[in-house]
Amino acid sequence: MGIQPCFTVTANDTDITSIIASKYEYIKITDKVGFEADLCEISLSDDPANPIAMPEKGAELRIGMGYDGEVVDMGLFVVDEVEVEGPPDRMLIRARASIQVDSKKGMLSISSQKTRSWQAGKTIENVVSAVALEHGLTAQISDTLKAVVLPHFDQSDESDISFLLRLSKRYDAVCKPAGGKLLFIKRGESDFTPIEINRYQCTRWRMVSSASNSVKSVIAHWYEKKKAKKHEVIIGSGEPVRKLRHQYQDEESARAGAQAEFDRSARGENTLEITKVGDPYLSAELPLTASLFRDGIDGTWIIDQVDHNIDKTVGFSSEIKAVKSLQEEDSEDDVGL
């Protein structure tokens, strides 16, 4: 890493870095896996004698973070909330990677409700690409999910992002708009190069291993209309057992739903938190190899969330939250650990 933290901010393609630099308290980027869009928060010191003009909701902000004048693109964000408070007077600007409001470039809101049907036989690639095109986004889909054939779906008074999140839960995928793309990625199947972190690179670390929400088996049901019969699908074995409330249309969908829930439970048993010197290359879903910590921590993890914060007084830091890689747990089982 470099020595002097730096950042860039453009608003609707206009560079406003110097304006922000003269007033900023901190700039924070939160990159998450799951069902919440990435967040950008900028805190500015305000002058009551010469107050900052209120930013327009819908303005597009592109943020860069790095060191010594070299920055990494952290993504495209759309302003959806502005907060002012005092004393001391300050302004908080919050922007999300999700297109929560119509942007100034005309991108349509992915949160607007609509009603339509998706006919059986379409693939995940067909559906996600169609939604992405409607919102001026580029679809990025895991190869293992592209060809999955879907049953009939009804989208009734439901936003496109809510519909896709419902679909992603069924197939244990990550779905979110980010940086002009619509991501639909299978958990743990990213092709990112693992990042290596050892205990001496950390200013703080913490690991929690808990069985409070873990399950040994998951049961899902599906209904066969022709025979008017309810069927059961079981993933795993033993207790505790978790039964899914949703009734699926076919066996394949039920099995996928049960497997997704089983995998989510397994990942949640172990969590790792790390605070280190800021690294703009860290991102959600990136594999992390931990070393020189201790038994139970050393090994492969998957980043669930990373908060990048450039603070005017403290400097640049990155806070990581990670879950255990399921691939590593499978390999441990194979050798009888």
C-alpha cells in the first residue's frame, strides 16, 4: 500500500474532488453480499454562514479510493438521501449502488412495482438479462446458473429487484446492482483470486463460532398437480431440522431451495471480523486466506461485507466481515477432520 490516502468523486461526470476534499470528514463505502445494495456515505463539515447547496436526489456519484494519487474505482452510486444536522453543522450524503430513484441519465428505477408473468422454460440468463436491459444495466451471471431452467413465476405488484432477490434466495445466489451491472452470482463460486491476510496485518480481529442457528437437515415440499399429491425433499440428515414454509412447484425447485437454505446455515456457523489498513481491492464475495492466527481461523473464508473508510483524522481503514468457505469444510470432511 501507499502512504497518503486519497479519493476522487465525480457527480454526473463532473469532477468535484477538490470541493469534497475541502469539507469532508469521512467517505465510507460499504460493499455487501446478499440483499442490500452497496452504500456510499459522505460526511461534510458545513458552514452556517455559507451552507453547502443541497445535492439533488438521483445524482450519480462515482467514487475512487487509493493512495498517493492512484485510485481504484469503487463503483457508481445514486444519491437517495441527504441529512443535515447541527451543531456543529454537517451534511451527510448517502448514495446506493441500487437504482432507487430515476437517475439523471435516465436509468429506470429497479425498485418500481410492476405486474407480469414469467413463463416456464425460461433460463436464469433469459430472466436476469431481460431485467438488466430494462434498466440500462449489464447482466453478469455465474456460468453454473445461466442455463438453469425456471418454472412459471408471477411477479405481482413486485419490483424487479424484489423479484430477482426472491429468485436468488432459491438458488443461493448473490443478486444486486453495482457499478452499472446487475450481478447474479452463485455464493462461493466467484472466480476472484484469493486475498491473503495474516494476523500481523490486522489492527483488530475477532472470530465467533456458534451453533445457535445451525441445522443438520432441511425439508422442502413440492406439490404435484396431476396427482394432487404433496412430496417431500430432504437435504442433509439428523437434527435440528428446518422446514421451509414455501411450497414449490416441482421437485427440482424444492431441492434447490432446500440446498440453498442448508448452505446458508452452514456458512453462518463461523464468522470472522478483521480491521486492517485500507485496501481498496477488498470486496464482497472475495475469497480470503487467513494465516498465522490460530486453529479454527487459519484457512479459507468468503468476505460477506467490507467497509472502506477514509477519515480526515484517522486515515484509510478497511473492516472485513467473512464467513467460512463451504469448499474448505467439505475438504475437511473428506479427510475425517
